[in-house]
Amino acid sequence: MKEQCEYLKSCECTSTYIGRERSKDTDIINGNFQFLFASPESILSINKWRDMLVASKHFKLFVVDEAHTVLHRVESEIEMKPFRIWYSKLGEIRSLIQCPVLLITATANRSARMEMQN
């Protein structure tokens, strides 16, 4: 996330990520950045970020990077489990927001991309 923010700064865009600096939390909540990066776990496990998603009218697009992790599974003795449990909860995030969702990944093959569309 740090690298993406540095690149966007070089393009004269404002950006930050949740967890970068607590001093920026109010600016994040007030929508003072053009781009905001966050992990699913930071949004869903911390109430102020969950509440921000519900209340905010600032978001124009919600982007999920590394979207292929939604599909990756790790076998357990009992059942198949998501590779990263928080990525399996993206539907919950989607239910909180009022903007389109874009899934991006550089490593998904055609069948994986089709599965993500469904």
C-alpha cells in the first residue's frame, strides 16, 4: 500500500491507507483523500472503518486488489477453507457500501475470472 501511495503522490493525487498514521484517521473519515487503501480485515474488524463505509457518500469505487485470493483454498481435515478468511467476507463489505466494486488481479486465469464475476 505504501508503494501505491507514493506512486499516486508522484501523479499529484492524494492517498493513504488505513493503519498508516492514526493522525490521518479523521481525514480518512471525512473523505479528504482521492484514494484510500485498506485490507478487508481492517475494515471489518474495526468498527470506526465499518461505520465509515456505511455512512460515507465519498466513495465512487471500491477496488479489491489480489482478488484471486477469494478463490484460493487451503485444504483442512474437515473442509475447504478460504486462503485468507477476510477475503471470503468481501460480500459483507459490499453490502455496506453504495458504490460499484472492481476486482483486480494479475494472476487469475480465465476460469478464475469467470468465477469471480459470479
